[in-house]
Amino acid sequence: MSQKIKVNVIDAGVIGLTTALVLQRNGYQVRILSEHWPGDLDINYSSPWAAAAWRANLHIDDERFRVIPPKELPSGVEYGVSYTTVYLSHINESFFDDDDINVVINCTGVNARTFGGVMDTTVFPSRGQTVSVWAPHIKTVHILTNRDSFTFVVPRESGEVILGGTMDMNDYSENPDPKTAEDIIQRCVKLCPELTLGKESQDLQIIRHNVGRRPYRKNGIRLEVEIRKNAKNKDVIVCHNYGHNSYGYSSSWGSCLEAFKLIEKSIQRNVKLRSNL
């Protein structure tokens, strides 16, 4: 039965990507709709270094793509196209109304607070600031936690090392704070002295400063299903899977496998939905 089920997964963070992968491996036809993708650096995209850098069954709708006629182009421009990008506002308009879609999975993270049809006010950002440095000699992850701080040194295969971090609740500030960055560097050098190769901390080769918003939820992860009607009065299963805060990577597989089980149970219970497949 699952081979016939078509799914829209909303958002391509680690939770959305993992959910899509789990469903795809179990025979579902999956499409991911997202403003940001692995590799993008945006404050509201909290998985910019996601390990699974792929997009499942991504397609461009022809009706939203148009070659601009030469007469409409500005002077000096020889070729142009116009298309509608898949931002959250656009996704919201077609959230349920694709007549072929049987399941929608909401993995919007911190955006669940403002996403139409969800508007979960218990979700708010947990701001995190990190510093990316070039240190290919670092091969081991270092983590130190206590009541006052959370310090980590995380190397990547590229030679880039992520130094962190902070957890500032309900903080919407987008710009890196220089004092915070210096504090992060000093804490990380103390935790992992080999970072500097015997030099001073100011000699570290800084690649960039990063600020992101983790999806903190007051009541914990929201993982549940509900049945909604689309514009054509057809039943659509909506599965919510968001609010993982800083545990997106570590809890992704367990959370997404549970989402899959909930969807399977919901399909078995919903006779009307089965009759539409």
C-alpha cells in the first residue's frame, strides 16, 4: 500500500531529510519542500552542515517557470527567466492542496511558530554562536559542559573546525557578538590546546563567525499526527515532527522512525484515506 502514498516533507533540516529518507526507504514517494538546503548558511536554517546533502524527488513545476521574452528584458540583457521559489509563504499556500498528496510532514523547526496552520507559540529560538577555524590537524571531538557554559571543538573532514558555543534562549539577534566570539575561542583553546599548534589564540585562522537558531519547544518535541481536510475536502495526514532544540542530529533517527510508525498506524485507521489511494 505504501508504494502508492505520496508525501510532502516541509523543510530540509536534519529532521526533514532524515524523515524523508526513512519514508523513501519504506516505499513512499517523497518530495521535499524547503527554502534552504544543506550547504546554505542562514540563521533560521539550523543544519547548515547536514551530513546527508541530497534532495529526494525534487522537481520544478513548469507552470512556475517562464522564459522572459526579449522585449521584456532590460537594456543589455540577452536572456532571462522568472520562477517562484519555494519559500515558506509559498509552501503555506499549497500546504495541503496538492490533490495527489496523502501525507504532509511538518519539520519546520523554529518556523513552526509562524507557519500558517500551525502557529505554535511554544516554539522559540535558542540562539547559538560558533566560530569556524581552519585547523586540519584536529581529528578528535572535544566537548565540555557545565552549568555556566557549553564548549565544543568539532572537526570536519574538510579541515574546518567548529568552535562553540552558546545557548541564548529567546534571543533573535542575527549578528555575531565579538565578545562572545572571543570567549568561545578562549574556552576552546583551553579545552583543546593543540588548536593553536603552540601559537597564540589570535593566530587562529578564522574562516567565519556563525549564528543560528535552534528550534526550542517549551513542551518538548512535537511528534504526533492529525487528519485535516484539503481544499477539495480530501483527508490528508499531517505529521508534526519538530522542536528538537540542540538534539536534532542525535535524536533524528529515533524521532523519524517514530514518525514513520505513527503515519503507518494512521493510514491503517483511516479507511477514507485508504479509499483515496
